[in-house]
Amino acid sequence: MISLTPLDLVLASVLVLALALTSHFAALGLARTLVVVSVRTVVQLLLVGLVLRQLFETTRVSLLLLVVGIMLIVAAREVRSRQARPLAGAWGYSVGALSMFVSSFSVTALALLVVIDATPWYLPQYAIPLLGMLLGNTMSGVSLGMSRFTESAYREKAAIEARLLLGHTAQAATSHLRVEAVRTGLVPIVNSMAAAGIVSLPGMMTGQILAGSPPVEAVKYQILIMFLIASGTGFGVLVSVWLSATRLFDERERLRLDRLDG
Amino acid sequence: MSGLEVEGLRFRGLGPLSLSISAGQCVALMGASGVGKTLLLRALSDLDPHEGVVRLDGVDGNEIPAHVWRSRLGMLPAESAWWADDLGAHFSTQVDLAPLGFGPDAFAREVSRFSTGERQRLALARLLASEPRALLLDEPTASLDPENAERVEAILEAYRVRHDAPVLWVSHDVAQARRVASSVLELTPEGLTQAT
């Protein structure tokens, strides 16, 4: 395994700086943002590296729970902030958090218990990276699915109410929108599975190969990850869209757009 | 009692309103724009929160599931709305569209290719195909030419007689209100009054 020196990272940062300068002179208005996110990347990842080192050395359950709890909360905030019309109040966070929890956490637990078979099964060295991969991808799917659903419900109020007036149930009245929303949420993972290896070498596999793993080992892990991500994202999107659809109606099956923000 | 009974209905600062439409009777509802005629129909259909009691054939709307209530009450909104591309997807059974001036090929066409007035008539066909017990009509002929308005009036008249349905018909046209209804009510911010 070839270790990276700080100098290697400085060289990479010169490229980002060059991009920022170009953006500044081309008046793209992105220079500041680029610098800020670059600094954030460095600081956040360094901090995570320190926390992970601590976690891997001690295998303390309380610390593990704290880390995964923070990961879930941050993901839930991110899901909400990516929506133009999120569910109002605590629902805006909890629907996303719950969907990601049931999908990402159960798929991760299943993979750790059945496939990876480490001892103890929650060994942070496996649990944290797996959960991170799953949560990151599920988060994209859930936020895409939910924002598609809430926006189309807002835009198609008349069509939903037309269905209600014909005697359709609340669930039936949004069936056409729910199908679309779930498809939207699943597009990224379906695309990346279709293109995997041909158009793009997935990031995790690339990282493993660069770090010195034999390619076939890296491929096996990548296939595992892809399948886990697909199922985690799929179930997460289904749950989140279903919960959003349920929340948008009251006990008398009235469409309640006042339960959306914005 | 059969028919539609409304007691002490309150919604969005209006009311309490009471009215009664017996089976097979058509009542016209008039009133200035924005006074709340559409809101009244929405409250009756339980699309908006409201207080008071609405009964159809003696059954209180709050005692049955909302979707069952709406399937019996049969409200036609002023503007038609569609959720699928093809017209046929909006009908569970193919009904005869000839009385409204459409051929059987209409079901295969895209909704977006019909004009506003055509869609308004097709929305009526869609509603009647679900065979509601009562009809709440929000200006059903507003975007129609006189010939088609007459067609729609005839179809609604036939439905009312055949199903002995109570009908509440919102209209801006005094002549139409007198023509189709046996009683004309006017909605004002103060409440419902019998128009003379």
C-alpha cells in the first residue's frame, strides 16, 4: 500500500485553487463557494479520521451509537434542506430520518450479521463505513423521492381533489404521484448500477485498488455495496413517499397542503 | 328522510347555514363572486374542515368514511382536473358519450387535446359514470356554448329524474337558475336567503 504524504494532498489542492481562480476570472460566482467547500472537506474528513481512529481502537458501543446517531440526524437535516416544500414542523425531519433508519440501518445490520460476519458484529471498522455508504446514497434517493412527491402534490392539488371527489381513497388519489416519486428516487442508483464498471469505476472500488487491494477483491466488495445500496435506497424511498403521502391527508381524507412549508 | 339535509353548517367564517333538498329536487344557488358558493360545496363534500351536520338520505357524513361520503355526494368542480394522459384511464367503465357529442374513439385520445369546454363536459360524464346519489354542481355550463349548455342541462335533468337525485346547482345565470331549479337560493355574507 502506497501511503499519501501531505505534499501529495497539497498538490491536489493546487488544482482546486486553479479552478477557483478560473471561476473568479470567468465571473462564475463560484470561487468563494469552492474555497469554502474545499476547506470544509479537509476539516470534516480530518475530524472524522480522528474520531474513526478512536472508535476503531476502542470498539466502545456508546461512542458507536453517538456517531451513528449524529450521522442520521445530519442526513435527516440534509433531506429536509434539499426540498422546496418539505413537510412542516417535526415531520419534515422525522419522515426522512425514519425512512433512512429502517432502510439503511436494517440493511447494514443484515450485511454485518450475515455477509461480513465480523466479531463482534458491530465492529466499527466495518459498521461505520458501510452505514456511511448506505446512508449517503439512501439520503439522495429519499430526498429526491420526497421532494418530487411534495412538489407534485402541491402542483396537482386539483387533480388529487378531483379523484377524492369521485370517491377515491386518500391513498388511491395520489397513486399516480407516488409511482413517479419512487421512480425519481431510484433513478440515480439504477443508473449507477447500469454504468458500473463500463462508464465509471465506482469510487469505493477505485479507492480500494489505489490502496493496493487485488482488483477482484475490490470488485466483490463493490458488488456487495451496490446491492446493499440499491435495496437500502429502494426501501427508504418507498417508506418515505408512503409516509409523506399519509401525512398529507387528515382523518377525513382531506388533502392538507397546509402541512407543507413554503 | 331521503334527500340532502344541512344543519348549522359553518366554514371559513360563514354560517351557520341550513338547507334541505328533497330527493329528485333541484335547488339553484346564486350569489356574488367570492361569497363562498364553491366553499359551501367543498364543505358539503368534506374537502374542507367544517362544523355542523350534513345528512344524505338520513346518513350523517361523519359516520361513514370520507371517500364513501364523496362517492355518494357527487361534486363537479368548476374547473375539470385530470390525472392521467389518456381520457380512458379516468373511467372504470366505458360509458356512452354520444349524448355529450363525443364518439367512442374519445376514450383513446389524450386529455390535453380536448378544449376547456370539452373537458368540462367529459368531467361531467366521468362524474355521472360513478353514479352518485346526489349532485353538487359548480357552474357546470360556465365554459360552454349555448348548444352544449342545453345538452348538459338535458343530461342533468334526465339523471335527476332517473335516479331521484337531490341536486344543488351553482349558477351565475338567473335565467338558467329559474329554468333548471324548483327553488333558487342566494348566498350572502349574512347567510342563505330564498331568491324571489
